[in-house]
Amino acid sequence: MSDRSMSDRSAQQTLAPHAPDAQAYPYDREALRERLRGLGQRPGVAKPDPILTVDRIERRFGGMTAVNVEHLEVQRGAITALIGPNGAGKTTFFNLITGFDQPSNRQRLLGGGDARWSFNGKDLRRTGASQAARAGMVRTFQLTKALSRMTVLDNMLIGANNQPGENLFVGLIPPLWRARERENVERAKDLLTRFKLDAKIDDMAGDLSGGQKKLLEMARALMSNPAMIMLDEPMAGVNPALTQSLLDHIQALRDEGTTVLFVEHDMHMVRHISDWVVVMAQGEIIAEGLPETVMTSQAVVDAYLGAHHDKDLGDDDVLTTGVIRAIAEEIEEETQEEGR
């Protein structure tokens, strides 16, 4: 952790003298936002009670650096939005911390890099996707992963954890797993009712609409009672009629004590439900803060629209020699960086 983050943490002892443990839910949203309001609005700021902490994680593809995150903390019990222009590295970052991909600077058996991240106090550097899910960190995907040739109920049951019947030998003795199976079926039915998919319980998942598949994937992720759910563009391709339903479900998750980290391009949604916003551009965290302040910062506007978005480059009065030189210098610097 950087010295700045350590000093931030020390300064927050009066803000959170007794950080709540993993079971100290639910949060009062206004109280939580008041705590967050007292934090520095800058990248890598320390949080009162982080559930996820990431340090020095990098992912390179050839000569291109897709992710280069120096330090990031995600506040427990909050809805945190991860935003940024296309190609900023948001989904790659999700893949890295959930075990679907490995950092370029990962630790190896003999030596290795300095990438490290932890969830709920557990080091996840050597953890695969299934172990990360068992630790309580589950995710959804941009493109839904519903198993089309299985029923909606069967899709839900796949998401349950601690199923003794999955053991080869235990599976041969029904009395050892039937009780757990009944519990899973009841939980699946409850979740499907909550997400208004109970009428589809025996339908094939492939017959659902795009929005219904998003709901199914979110419901399935909750089968394991996660401490944090990570949603990758939950609104992408969703019928507007289902948008408000998804928003309500995400807010309900936070109110029930589940930490939410989501990637989204719908800025109205981000402003409406987020407690905290993290901005990525070119693989790096460039801004953090409350949604009403961070989304109007100059760094964020430049990341989305470009540093010269407010200049009409077709206007001879604006396109002066100085502006042309500044643009040329920026292009040259970017070209040199890409060539390194």
C-alpha cells in the first residue's frame, strides 16, 4: 500500500473507529455516504472498511498494457461503479481479480512479480475462479452465460455451493445429499420469484429474452450467498421495460448487505444508484469519488471526450499554432509510449 493510502487510513480512525466485520449489515445508505463524503476524492484513496484491496496489478498483451492499477479499495456494503471509455480495461480488471485471467506481474513459484489482491482478508493471488467464488466474490458477464439447453431451475441449482451430491461417492447415497438438494431448490424458487422468473421455472434458459437472461444470471449468482457481486454491464441489451427492475434488484442487494461492484456505460444509472465511482482510462485508475462530483471532474471529461473536446478544430480562430503544436506533442508522446 502506498504511503498516501496509509496516511489516509490513519486519518480515518476517527471516521471509523471500529470497522464493522463481515456480518455488520445492513448499512444505512445515508450514513455510509456520509462516511464516504469525508474521504479524499482521488485515485487509490483508503476506505473505512474495504472488502477488496488491490495492489500493483498489471496485464499486458504484447506491447500493450491493458491494466495497470497501482492501488484500489472497494468499500464494504456499498454500490461501487467502475466506469470508463471502451477499451479502458474494466472487464480485463474483473477477469484478473476473479481468477479468470492472471496478471502479467503475478507471483510465481520461483520469484515473480509484486501483484497482490485480497478479499475479506484472504489473499487471492494464487486463487482460481472457482476458489474466488467460494470465498464469496461472484460475477456476471457482459454476454450472459445461461446454459440454453437446461431449464431455468437447473441453471439456478448450478450456482449453489457446498453440494454434497457433487462428490462421486456421496452421490451414490441419496440420504446424504437429498436434504441439501431440497434446500437448494427452495432457495432457487424464492430467488426466481423475487426476480419475477417463477413462471419460467421449467422453461429452457435458451427461450428467455435477453433481459430475462440477465435476471437469471444475477439470480444464479446469488445462490451462493456472496459477500460481493460483480456485474459486468448489467444493463447492456436489456429492454427498457426491465431496466427499472434491474435497478431495484441491485439496490436491494446493497440494502441486504451485499457489496456491489459493477461496470456500466449508462451514466444515468451510475448517478442514480452508485455510492462511489471509480474511473478507468487506458488501464489506470484516474479518478475516484462520489458520483455527483467525480463525473464532472476534468480528468473524467477528458477521458471520455478527449482533452480538446471543447475546441472546434474546424474554426481557424481556435486552431492556432499553439493548439496544433500541443496536439502534435501529445500524439508523439503517445506513439513513443506505445513503442516502449
